[in-house]
Amino acid sequence: MPSSRKLTVSRAMSEAIAQEMRADPQTFVMGEDVGAFEGVFDSTLGLLEEFGEERVRDTPISETGFIGAGVGAAMSGMRPIVELMFVDFIGVCMNAVYNLAAKNTYFSAGNCKVPMVLMTGTGGGYNDAAQHSQALHATFAHLPGLKVVAPSNAYDAKGLLTTAIRDDNPVVYMFHKGLQGLVWMASPAGAATEVPEESYTIPFGEARTVRSGRDVTIVAISMTVHGALAAAEELATEGIEAEVIDLRTLVPLDRDTVIESVKRTGHLVVADEDYRSYGLTSEVITSVVEAHPDYLKGPPQRVAMPDIPVPYSRPMEDAMLPNAERIASAARHTTGRG
Amino acid sequence: MSATKDDLLWMYAAMVKARYYEDTMATVYMEGKKPKFDIGAGLVPGEMHLAAGQEPCAAGVCVHLRNDDTVTAPHRPHHVAIAKGVDLNRMTAEIFGRVDGLGGGRGGHMHLFDPAVNFVCSGIIAEGAPPAVGAALGARMNGRDAIAVSYVGEGAPNQGGFHEALNLAGVWQLPVVFIIEDNSWGISVPKSKSTAVADNAIRAPGYAMPGVRIENNDVLTLYDAAADAVARARAGQGPTLIEVETYRYYGHFQGDPEIYRPKDEVKGLKAKDPIDRLYHYLMDNQITDSSDLEAIAQRCREEVDAAYAFARKSPEPAPEAALEHVFV
């Protein structure tokens, strides 16, 4: 009988990496403070002790250098897992990601491959201001050649990371700091879950229907899944039954599951912690409307970070982040019960 | 150390082949671009950066390399690709944007990838340096004695990524050889106006590695320096930085009006052409004779001509093939 136990997201991630490193000597981790510190957001717990400094490699603060080195290592047959501590730091090293990792497969007609995972911490909600709080999901999902993953819970975190490590393409694995289960940062109750001890994969491009409902479809990802579930509970008390879909991956994007749900509910709310304009929320709505302009019986709603830098002060940030209240309000509005 | 006859003749061939390749390209590139130059028109569209004059940088280093050694090249890559042994037919077809190209026409002349000889390209300045570090890291982690060579121009040492790569190679003592091709010009800006030091090799001690400056585009002194650097790298003794003073005969790109450089500069450079000098070295030292050298040159020209013929005959890709190979 396979056993499972409740794990935090960070424990689940660390376990996925450890199991893949045991299985494949080409797999290794590098990044800032991934060794003795075990990852600033606990993504490499126990790895240095088990695998040593050669395969759990602390880097200098040189994201351009070590992410570019990850690309070169991946192209030479390794399977690097490279951590970009905060996704906000992509500003100093984007070239290695979008001009090298994302394009070398295409340039070479698939003769070269880049099996690299770039794992990176996202999200706000703990007053870290605009250089350490962004989600930036769409920044990566917009660029062809990258797969983009953003788990909402420990079970998915392990399975999706295992899939990412085994993928022969570059995968950007975006974990929300507020879901990690850090002792120094609050996380929602649903983030830590039962996680099987054995290794398993979750296919990319398969959304999960977290809650079934007939009245409105709420599409979410990463942290907003938890807000969507809380909103659904609130809406149920008002007689509105919401279906909550966790996309789990942005690229590939499971449009079919969303469309099938909206066909039944006729109403759509999309919640994402990334910026409102030009983002995931618009992409999901467009995917539905473009294919089936007749499905929606009310105006689709976006619940996202307004187009402002993430503010520092608690009342400002709390008011701007997508949360259960804003998601519920959007659901009421689109169903005409607001 | 001095080069063996085999190595000398190999370098001569690599240089002659690269020169003839670039001079041919300069002509072919203009097909369909006259009388009015339009960069997107003609047989070979897009930007074209030719390396005539810079052949010693390629030949003097790649002579020491094996197929399993990785080379990363920048936007001016043909001479290095030729010296590394990239498939000349498929490289030329790629530059023509044809279906038989290395990338089936998806990359073009700045993005040549030939995994058979571990040759990769990037059109972004200095951005081949970090991947070279990664290739060297991968080789070492796998217990292989393969090394990596990163080619950049003299503009690249003013980019952050270059320094991050040198520091990584230095702190991890990786088998990397960094080659700076110093042709004096970053497009229109002379090195003296862009770079705080005249000699980039003096930056090497800052990264715990030896630095060597090769003067006067001399393939023989480069041969010796690169032999040392490659041997050190292969023996696990860490990275080396080599800056080579070299010559750029053409403009930064074909169509460059070159209003920024003195009209007689190239004439002066050609008077000390590195291929001519190697030819005379081989003759004066009675290493070989003129008929042998002419036979080598003839074989090189035939190989290049065949590559251009191959590219001309290769079909254009189906437009919808553009949608393939985003992922493997």
C-alpha cells in the first residue's frame, strides 16, 4: 500500500527534486543559496546533505551567468534545475531565458534540446513591495518556447515538478512564496496536502476541476485557487454554485476544460495575481469567446492585480491583490446577482 | 611549442576556406539587392556579418579542439563554424533559409547549431559566454575531458554577462577558453572610446585565470597560446582568457557605409594579410611548396562552391513548417 503524508509545498518540491536526482545522475540544482540555506523559500530542503556541493551548487549572485550556464549545461546533456530566487530578478537575466533557452530548440529545428527547469518564487501578500512581489506569469507564458507551470498545492507541486524535470524543453516552474509553508510566512490551509511518497508525474496542460458547480466558472491558478475556493464557499451560502478550475499550467493551457465548464455554467470569472492587462485572464476569456461566442450569458470578469506596481503598505496591497471577496463580487456581477 | 606541419597545413586550409566562403558570400549576398539595396530582398535576406580577416582567431584555436568540445560563437560566426567542422552544406543552406539548413531555415546566419560538432551560436553580444561555462560544467560533472570555447568580439567585455561567465569559470575552475576577437570596432565605435583598458587580457587576473594578448592577428602565436590554454583546460587547471588583435575587412554588416573608419584602414590591414603571411611562412621555412598550397586552396574552393551549389538547389521551406519545432 503506497503511503502518503501531509507535506508543505516546499517539502513536496524538495522531494521531487531529490527523487529525480537519485534516478538520474545528469540532474543537478544550482542557484543562489540552494545549498546550506536549502533555498530561501525552502525549495531545496535536504538536498545538499544527500547530494553534496557538486550537484547542489550555490552560485554567485550572477543570474545572467548561471542561468546562461544552465542553458549550456542542458544542451550538453545535463538536466539542470536552476533557481531564480525571486521572479522579479528576471530583469537582470531575461536574455538567457527568452533568447537562449526558449529559442535554441527552434533555431536548431529540434536538433538541440534544452531540458532545463527554471524554478522561481512569485507573488505578494507579505508587503515586500514591487521588486519582490510580482507574479509575472504572463511575461513567461507570452514568450514562445517556454512551458510555464504554477502549482497551487503540495500534491500538484511534486507531480508537476517531476514532470518538469523529465521534460526535454525549458520549463519555468513558478512557485508562490505564500504557498510554500514557510515558518516565517503565512500560507492558506489548502496549500499543504497529502503527498504520496513515491514519485509521480502530472501531465502539463491538464487543468483540475477543484470544485463542481452549475452557475459560474471561476478559473484560477497558483494562489488565486485558494481565493476562488473561499469565494465559492461564500457564494454557495447565497445560492450561487461556482465551479473552480485550477489551470496548473499556463503553457500548455487547458482551454478545453474551461470551455466545457463555461458551456454548462454560462458565466466566467478568471482570477490571476499577475497584472490585469495583456495577461492570463484576458487569454482565458478570449479562448472561450473566440471559440464559442454564444456560451457566455453574462460579461466575463477579470480579477487581477491592477496595472500598478505592487504597493508596499498593507492596506494598499491587500486592497489590490485578488482575493476571495473580489472574486465573489465578480461572480455575483457576471451572474447578475450582484 | 611550435606547430607541426599537419597543424600548419590544417590552419592554412581552414583560413583559406573561411576567406573564400566570406568573399563568395559578399557577392552572393548582393544577388537581388541591386540596384537599390534592400536588406530583406535577394537570394540571402537579413543581416550579414562577414569575418574576412579574422580567420586566425578561428583556425589558431579550433586546430586544438575535438568534436566533443563545445564552441559558442557570436553574430559573426562563419569562420569559427568552418574551423569547428560544422557541416558546410547545411550551414550554407541555413544561411539561405532553405529546408536543408541546420535549422531548416528557422535560424539564419547568426543562429547556427550543429550538435554533431557541438557548435552553437547566439546573436546577442556576450551571451555565448555563460552557456560555454555551462557546457564545461556539464563535461566536468560527467567526468569527460571535453572543454568549451567561448568566442566574443571586443565589444563583449563591456557586457555584464561576459564578466559573470568569467567569474563563474574562475570560481569553479572550469575548462573554458574565452577568445576575444578584437577587430577594433563595435559597429562604429572604436575600442578606444568604449573600453577602459587597451588590452582586455589584463582583466583575466581579476577572475583568477591567465590572460594573453595576441598582437597583429598572428595565427602562429595564437596557436601556441591556445595550445597552452586548451591543455590547461583539459587537464583540469581552469580557464584562460585570450584576446586576439584581428582585422575586419568588411563593414560590421554588408551594406554598412563605413563612414566611421578611415578610408585607407582596410588597405593597410590587407597589406599584412594573415593568410598571405602564413603562406610565406610555409614557403620561407620550406615546410611545403606552392603547388601543395595551391592544391589545398583548390580543394577548399571546391568544397565552398559545392556548399553554395547545395544551398541554391535546396528548396525553400513550406511556410507552415514555421509552426514546427518550438518544442521537442
